[in-house]
Amino acid sequence: MNLHTASDLGNVEHNLTKPMDDIVVRLEDVSVSYRLPSERIATFKEYMIRRIQGRVKKQDFLALDKININVNKGEVLGIIGKNGAGKSTLLKLVARVMKPTHGRVWVKGSVAPLLEFGAGFHHELTGRENIYLNGALLGFSQRQMREKFDRIVDFAELWDFIEAPLRTYSSGMVARLGFAIATDVDPDILIVDEVLSVGDEAFQQKSAERMQRFQETGTSILLVSHNMAVIEHMCDRVAWVDHGCLQMIGTPIDTIQAYREGST
């Protein structure tokens, strides 16, 4: 199923031919495929035996199929679709976490991916120690993290717990700390995957305000969310991805409406 109208296709073509100075992300005929086992194997031992014997049957799974998208400087592009549609795979391509099987991904400038909070945390270390550990994983020096430290703890609102081991934190506290570390940056491109729902309502508002400041300073943002109110409020354009295919790209209202009608 492909829901591009003639007008939509014209808009896509117009985008693809914009001057390169205005474009910070360009995906050209991008496809990603995986080879997955075609049958369930109960144990790792059984898998290794079958693999040695050459009896592991695999099939190709197409996560993305010939995607063409441009993101302009200072634009907020929303990406919507059901679970498993290919949204996170698309973000990982832009974040340079993975490469496409076919096609080309062109990215201009620095990228800050907010894909998974706490991935670099150690639960036996304190909040303070985890800030420095996570900062090192993001490529910052100890001196840079010392400069950032107070801002991070202030934003996460965790001064009362910063010397406690992370295993004593609630999941919301861990998410707040991860968000505060990941967003204390000045990127050209910010990738946000379902992270504006962390913490309580007050922290969500503060997170949204930080995203707004990124937008005001000219940072381009790729935003994945299942919250259509957030998508409609924050995004300039929205791309709808379904079963690895770009179904539509257009205004938030039009694309969300098409998505809802196509998902019923």
C-alpha cells in the first residue's frame, strides 16, 4: 500500500532537489535487510549444532524499502508508524549506528542520538560516577563533564540522590538522569526516539521546553513518537512509515489523519 498523492510526490520531489546548503540529512533509495532464522530454535546449543551442520534456515527481512527523505536545517521532522514499522532503524541510520544494505545516507554536522537512556549506565556505581561514565561513552573529556555536571544534576533534579548507587534509583529517576546527560549538548541534528514521556508531568514539560530551545537555535530534530499531540505540536513535517515503506510525508495534520485512516 502506498498513499502518496500526486501532490505528495511533488512535495517529495521538490524536497529532493532543494539546495544542499539547506539539507542536513539526505536518504536516497535507502533499504535495510536482515537475514533471520526462519524457524524457532529453543536453545543456543541447538542453534550452534544446526549452524555447524549447515541446517539453520534463514530468510530475508526487509526493515526499510527504498526510503527517500530529506531533513532541512532547523526543521523538526516527525516519524510515525506502528511498532516494527522501521522507524527506529531509520533513526539508527542517521545516527551512524548502522549502515544501509542499499542506497546512501548523507548527514551534515554533529548528531546527538537520544535512542535509549541508561544504555551506558552501571547500576552499582553512583549517579555522579555514572554521569562521568556516560559522558565518556558520548566522547566528552573529564574536564568537559566537570563543566556540565551541575547543569545535568540540576536539570535531572537529583541532588539528594547523586551519591547513591544507581540500583537505588527508580526507573523514572534513571530516565531523568539519562535525558539530562544526553541533552546537555549543542548538536546540529538531534534524534529523539520516544523520550519525551520520561518522568512525571512537570519533568515532561521541562523536557519539551528543552526540545523547543533546540528548535529555536536552529537544530534539526528527528522525532519518533506514538503521541500524536506531541507530533502535531512540535513538527514542521511528518513522515509515515509502514512495513519499511514511506507511505506519506507532509504536514502534521494531513499525515496524522492519513495514518489514522490507514491504521483502522
